[in-house]
Amino acid sequence: MYSLRMAESITEGHPDKVADQIADALLDEFIKKDPYSKVSLEIMVTTGLILVAGELSTESYIDIPKVARGVVKDVGYTRPELGFDADTCAVITTIDEQSPEIALGMSAEGAGDTAIVVGYACDETESYMPWSITLAHRLTRRLSDLRKMGKFPFLRPDGKVLVGMIYEDGKPKYLRSLTMYVHHDPDVSLQLLREMVIEEVVKKEVPEEFMTQDTQVKVNPTGRFVIGGPVADTGLTGRKIVSDAYGDIGFSGGSSFSGKDPTKTDRSGSYIARMIAKHIVAAGLASKCVVQIGYAFGLTEPVAFDIETFGTNRVDKDKIKEKVLSSFPLKPAEIIEFLKLRRPIYRQTSCYGHFGKKGLPWEELRLLDSFKELL
């Protein structure tokens, strides 16, 4: 049986990703100075303006405009001709103290929010992520790296990649379509841009076995892409949740991550769910796995927990579930301690996905030998 699976990735200069990066950079700064900061920020970026809104409870002080502009500069919006740049954009903050009712509900170390969280893993890649989202992130990261290296000075920060992959009997077969939108200076020809992207990006990042005569590769199919970034499209935090997670091959709980401290279970719960799913697949207990957890505001215990292996499990599913429940913490406060989440580690998650990256605590396979014993 054949099926089409799709995944989207956007470069760090895309307006929505600029917003996510500012939110997580601010979160890192607050946690760096006060690890117990309660942070819930929403960012909007548009022509000449960054709006920082949300709720905050912390003992620390940071220069919010300075941090926000620093992110914009890091991304590459440093020239007035881009229509949005770090030195001239205004930064408006409208931040309230955390609601006393919310603070009371969390006083017993309960969940900081009501959330459905999902973790996913499969045996398609070394990172236990789907090939479709892995390819999408590889391509956008390569575009950004080439721009920052200065190898192709006509590249600009914005960009987007959409991958369509054909699966046969649940396994990736070949790339059906690859559509790329690449932000560029006005003086470069479309022909030169397209040739460069295919030679330096596509051929360098897409494995040959996925390219066939049926693969359709399109670069800027609508023509020029000179006007981009926040001047062309308003950016908001949390608008790329499927790209942040697993693409359309995995499930999504529907909540965004960036700008939220780890007491928010839509973030920390999603991280532990990914860690659980990855252990199950890496141990050979199943070829793919979805972990679903439900949290209710103020409650210390999850209100729901389940595992789905889509018939690929090699061990009875109840035994796997029993092993998970005896091995991993599911209470919010225990997850924070287990993963050491009161650290400034979040800016790196705000681009190219929250999962499948080396060095993140929820990607560690620290209990793998114990899970292999079930075989």
C-alpha cells in the first residue's frame, strides 16, 4: 500500500520562527537568572515592530528589547533594504504578573496548563524521526548555513521547504515532490538561484535513493521572492507546531512550545512523551510508537496515558506500558527534575524542530538497556 506523507520546515528568518526564537531567547535569559521563573510569552513581529506580550513571575530582570534585537541580528535582519532590521525596529512590551489563581493552582506542583501531549518515534532514521521531516529540516538548515557563511551573498533570511514523500507499506520509498521558497536579493537571476539551490542544497542533503524520475523539484515556482520576512508577513509564536514536531506522519497535541517555561506541561510533557517513544523504538520493542498523555491544570497526576504501536510491537503492549510507567516520571515536577529543564536550553529548539537533535535531554537513551530486557 502506498501513501503520501508531507512535512514542512521554515528557515530561521521566517517571521513565525523569528517570533519563536525571540520567545525562547527571552525564556533562556529569565531562567539563567532565576531558574524558577514562570514564563508564558507570545511574540508578534511585523513591519518595524516587535510586540512582546504575556505573563511573568520572576525574581530576575532582563533587558527585553536588547534580547529581542539581538535575536533579529543573529537571524540576519541587519540591512534596512530588508524592510525589517535589528537597529530600527521598535520593541513594545506588555507583560502582566502571573494570575494569582494560576499561581494557587500550581502551588502543589501540579500541571501548569491543561494539555494533550504527544511523543513519536520510528526506526526510519538514526535519530528515530520520520524521513520526511528530517529532510525538510536538513534543507532549510543548509540554506541558512550557506547564507551565514557568505558563500552566496544574494541569499536572504526567509524561506520555506515542503517535502512530499511516498511510503510503501509504512516505509519511506521515494521523494514525490520537493518545493522550496528561497528569499533572495533582487539582482540575482532566477535561473542562477535555482541552479545553486539544486546543486548546493538538494543534491547535498537528499539521499540519492530517494530521487527518482517521478520526483518533482521546484524552486520558487511562483517567481521572484525578494520581499520577505516580517515586512511581508506578520509572524507569531506557535504557528508552526507540526513543523516543530514530526510533520504530518506523527500526531500533534495542538499546543505550541516556544516562550513557555517547563511547568507548562504542553512543553515538558511533550518532551517526556518523545523520550518514552524513542526508548520503545530504539530498544526494538516496536518499529514506530505514539505516546499520548493528558494533563489537567493544577493536578499532579496525568489524567490519561496511552501507547500506540500500530501493530509493529514485538512485545505485548501492556508489558511495554507497564515498563514505561515504572521507569519514567509523568508528574510535571518530576519530569522537570528528571530532564533537568530549569536550564537555558530552549533557544536551540526554536528552529528546525524540537526533536531528533543531539544534546537535548529528552533525546538521551539513558534507560535503553533496561528496555531491551523486555525482548
